[in-house]
Amino acid sequence: MSLTLFSTDGCHLCEQAWALLEQTGLSANTRLEDIIDDERWLAAYAVRIPVLQRPDGGELDWPFTAADILEFSRVT
């Protein structure tokens, strides 16, 4: 399953979220998207990042744990 992590430069929480994705082994299947690159993302996620999104549109808002990520990624 491919995931998307919405983040931005200088966001320490986003760095922590990416570290959790690496810990779970899911970082290779995760696109990192900077919300500054799209006005819609900026409007939707400016105060919510980091946000993890599945292809079906499901979202997992911070704070989350490695276990939360694994459970979130298993939902089909």
C-alpha cells in the first residue's frame, strides 16, 4: 500500500512522523508531500501536519505511534 505524508520543511513533528514510518518499514512506500507546493494542501493541512493519508482518502492525524501507522496501513 502506498501512503502519503503531508508535511513541510522545518516541521519537527513531521520529522518524527517520518522516523516512525522508517521504523515500521513503510517509508519506502510513502510519498512525502510538502503542503507549501499546493494551495489546497496548505488550506487543508496547515494546522494539522503531519497527516498520513491512504490511497482511499483515509487520514491519520498527528499524534500517532508506530502501532497506529501499522494499523492504519492495514485498512483496505
